[in-house]
Amino acid sequence: MNRRQFLVGSAGLAGILTTRQPPAFAQTREIRLVKSSHFVPASDAELKRQGDEWGKQNRAIFQIDAVPTGQLNTKKAAIVTAQAGADLAMLWIGDQDLYFDHLVDVPDIVEEVGKKLGPWHHPEDFKIRGAWKAVPWYATVWPMTYRTDLLESVGEKVPDTWEDLYRAGKKLKAAGHPIGIALAASDDANFATRGLMWSYGTSYVGKDGKTVAINNPRTVEAVEFMKRFYKDCMEQEVLSWDDSNNNRCINAGKCAFIFNPTSAYEAAKKQAIKVRGSDKLIHEVMDHALPPRGPVERATSANYGMLGIWKFSKNVDAVKDFLRYHYEAPQQEKFIETSQGYNVPFLEKPTHHPIWSSNPKYKFVRDIMKYTHPPSYPGPSTAASQVVLALHVIPEMFARAATDRMSTKDAIDWAEKEITEIHAGRKRVTG
Amino acid sequence: MRALSSEAAAGYGFIAPAAVLIVGLIGFPFGLALWFSVTETWVGRPGPFVGLANFVRLAGNGTFQLTLVNSLLYTIGAVALKAVLGFILALLLLRITRFEKLIRGAILLPFVIPTALSTLAWWWMFEPTYSVLNWTGRALGLLTSDVPWLSDPTLARSAIIVVNVWRGLPFFAITILAGLVAIPQEYYEAAETDGAGAWQRFRNVTLPLVKPVLGIVVLFSTILTMADFNIVYLMTRGGPMNSTHLFSTLAHQSGMTSGRLSEGAAISLFLFPLLVLIVIVQLRLVRRQTAYE
């Protein structure tokens, strides 16, 4: 090193020391997103591509930490406890309350995105304690998936109400093609049984999200209906189903109806599965329909995915910048496209994506968000509601009564006790 | 105070890393869990001290009571079966003289294969749509309708016990076999000279001398079986209707997936006094050994 080089070098070092700014080349930031691995891997690949593209323009490295869906909650709990490990997270709607103190408020982004691609569907569903703690991302919607040929063979039309479905289901089960609604410890079960309750005009919690409201005559009606439905239209196997069993049941040619996202149809199409004992492609005789109407309304629930920024992130502004980029129309379109229509946004404009309008089997997507409510409906998405979901209290209640292990009254009393206890526990910590 | 001799200092130096690991990886989490269990703590939100309220509430909770019953049925059922079948298997292995090493090695396989993999294979056998057991039963004309292996509470409980026994049997058999091999042949000869029959030889020589080994195996297995997680998590996730939940799976569901850390901690620590009791009783039984001088 000669004298000149030394001077240049030390001036540079002095500069860094006085401004406390590292030189630009060292300013590469790392943004880490933790999410559940997507059912359609191409969607995660597209998200990574967008992150890389954005990173190139912003001197940042974008990383995705994808974990199996069942482990996402555990992963987030670990991250929050350590106050490190990710900048951005895929949240379920109830996480906003659970992690309220650890999330950056994002009303600015929500408003901007809403103006560009909105309006948002049911924006009041997302706010928690009056604040925007995360940006709504996409729902995985729960229509009915059914076999058109089997339905025709028993002389029935697409069921509009639960009673229609019962009538068709009774004939279908007799013909060896039962209906498959999981009554087990799974998401499918959680959402389908909530939809049934709401359509009968009842819910487990009041509008305030605190009053436990499950013990009422309308719940009795809904449970009594399920008792009939379970015995006459379903088989015992629904008690042990996970979220993939119903897909297999319909694609194996057994089930006539399931309540599930469009994955069964997509899988059948991709693998060119044939109807058992014939050359017919099964996806050609499959279709989707809106969930059935009950005496009061038509309703279903869904996985509500959100994107939240951790307060302990060192790159909050950069993360916000990435979100703005991700929510631009071209990126949203690609994101939906690569997911094969699985990612249903909570925004009006992207819902008109050709992937849904061009395929008649996806025509329900335009309407289903009107009938889709968060699992805590009609209450806000509280941390307690997330526990009720995680412990599968509602499907358990239906299963206990449907199998006659408990009387209808005892099953509802049991659920009421569990839910009351969960709410009391949350109250002890939040005051 | 006397300074440590260099040898003693080196000794402490050598155990220090292990001690740090034990304190850091077992002691600290255990202490934290103890603390959580007497508070109302949620993820990201430390809560107030509530004393033993969590335990009192759990004792009155239907799901927890069911889990207690499940855990006892599972542990007693699986350990008893493993002990009896393991003993029989060990006695049979003792008689095998050809391909002895190969057979003994092969028997260990279920114990060696990662549980997650082998349990998934079992799950496929019991799974409702493609159950190979049901398919075989139908093909042979033994079954007219599918058996709801995992949907019926009794069958589901039996299924997870079967898988646990399958996995744990080799451990029992091989360890008991080691105990059998160690019995000096002279005892049997002496017993025979005294006119003892096969049953009497088993009753008065084999059993008492294998007892210490058997005791240790049963002790270990009781603890491991009661704390089992993988089999239930992969096969039934606690269902149907919570009828197969064990302490660990219920604690995971309550504490980890729903964020109520204190609830999860209380559920898993409920087990602790019971396990300590089992250990004390077992170790006492083992110490009361039979000795033939």
C-alpha cells in the first residue's frame, strides 16, 4: 500500500465512521418471508421470481421459508418468541389479534392497494381492534365439488339447499357413492360445519367476538340435520379424514360430493384420472357449485391468508415496498395464474381474471366470496377464535352427536363449555 | 478451601460441555415450561401468574380426561403386549442357531427405520380409501364392507397400539435376549438335576434372573410410550373425536398450533409427577433382585 492508497482508504473509513453508513455495495438487505408451502408449487416459484425481480431493483435478497401448512403456526410462534427469523409472514386472519403487539400497522398499503385493484371484499372482516395489522392476501375457497354424471344418474339437479343435498345424498349413498364432508380434526371439517351452522342462522360466538352464542335452538336444528345427513348420506370414514382424504375419495370414483377447494378437480385433470372401470376422464364429469343454502342463508368459510410485517424486522420500509410491488396488477395476475386459480384474492378486480371466467367450472369463484366469512363470523377474528379453530371444537360437536356418542344437547353443552373456557383464558391475558 | 487437584479440574473441565448442554437444552426449557404452566401465557404475550389454576381446570376438562384415559390405555396396552411378545420372541431367538446374526439384525429393523416413515406406511394400510388391509380382506372374501380402522374409536386406539408394539418389540426382544444369554447354563443343569420341568425352570430360573433387565426395559418403554407423539400425530391427529389424543399431541395442539403456551405446558407437565412415580417404583422393583449364590 502506498501513501496515496492509504489516504484514500482512510478517508473512506472516516466517511463511514462519521455518517455511520456503510458503503452502498454492502447495503444488500435480506427480506425473509415465512409461509406455508403452496399446494400448487408453481405459485411459490412465481412469488420467489417476483421477489428476485424486485430485489434486483432494490439491492435486496428475497428469501422464502416455506413450511408445511400444519407447521406454520408453530414456526410463527417460534419466530415471535425469538423476535427474529423473518420480516414478513403469511398469517391466518386470527393471527392479527394473537400477534397484535408484534405487527406493523399497514393501513397505508391496504388503502393504496384497494384503490388500485379493489374495492376489498368485506373490508370490515379484516380489521382487528380498529387497526389494519396485515394485508389481506388470498383465500382458499370452499365450494362443493361433485360428479355431474352420478348426480344425473339418480335424477337430481345441482342441490341448492342442504335439504336438496340430503335428498340427493340419500340416493347417492344407496348407489354406493356417499357424500364426503369431513367431521374430523381438519380444516375441511372446520369450514364445512361452520357454513352449515351459519346457514341455519346460528354461530358459536356473537358479533362482539366475546359472547358465546352456540347454545340455542337453531344450533339444535343444525346438529339434528347433520345427524340425519351423517347416517343417510355419509360413511363412517369421514370421522378420520384429513384434508386430502376427500380429494382421494372423489378421484377414486367413490364420493359423489365433497366440500373442498378446487384441488381435487385440478389434480384429476393434471393426472388424467379416469372414472373407475371406464375410459371417461373424471375431471370432465366433475363440477363445482356454491355451498348449499340453509333456512336462513348461504354461507361458507375459508382459509384467510394475510401478509403481516413483524415489528422486529430491520427492513420494514423495504418490506412495504415489496408488498406494493407484489400487489401491482401484473404481479397479482401472474400469482393467480400460476396457482391455477387456487389463490382467490379479496380484491374485486383480480377476481375477473380469465383463469376463472374462461372455464365454466370456475364460474362460482365470482360469487363465492359474497358468501364466504372468516371462521370467527359474525365476530371479529380474535386469537380465541383461532383456538376454537385449531382445537376443531365445531366439527367435534357435530361428530359426537352424529355418531350418537352424545345427545344433541350434551354435544352442544360440551362445545359451549370448551368455547367459554377458551374465551375466558384469552380474557385473563388481555384483561 | 483446598485447591482442586489438576486431575479433578480436568475432570470437571471434561464434563462441563455436557453439563452446559443439559442445562441449556433440558434444564432451561423445563424451567420455562414449569413457569408457563402456572401462568396464562400466550405466544407473544406473557400473562399473569395463576397458580395451579391451569391444572385444576384441566382436571375438570372433558377432552383432557379423555386424553388421560387414552394415554393410560395406550401405555399399559402397548407395554404389556411388548413385554409378553418380546419375551416370547427372545426365547425363540435363543433357540435359533443358524443365520443367528442375520436374523437378530433383521428383527431390529422396525426399531431402526425412522418412525415417521414406517408410521406413514402403516397409515396407508389403515387409511379409508386405499387401505390395503381392506382391499386384501375383500379380495379374499373375508370382508363384505370396509373396516373403519381409523374412524372407529376402539379400532383407532387398537391401530396405534399395534403400530407402537410393532416398532418397540425389537427393543424388548433384543434386550431380554441379552439377559437370557447371560444366565449361566449351570443353573439350568442344577435345576434339571433337582427334577425341575420346563415350566419350573422358566418360573424359578429364567424369570427371576431376567427380571432386572425386564424391569429396565419396561421402565424405559413406559416413559417413551407415554410420551409418544409421532404415531398419533401421523395416523389419527388425535381423532376420531379426540379418542386417540395422548398428552404430547394434545399439548402440541393446544400449545403450539393455537398459541396457548401455558395450556400446552400444563398438559405436558401433568405427566411429570406420574412419570417420576413410575421411575421410583420401577427402580425399587429392579433393585430387589434375586441372587443365587
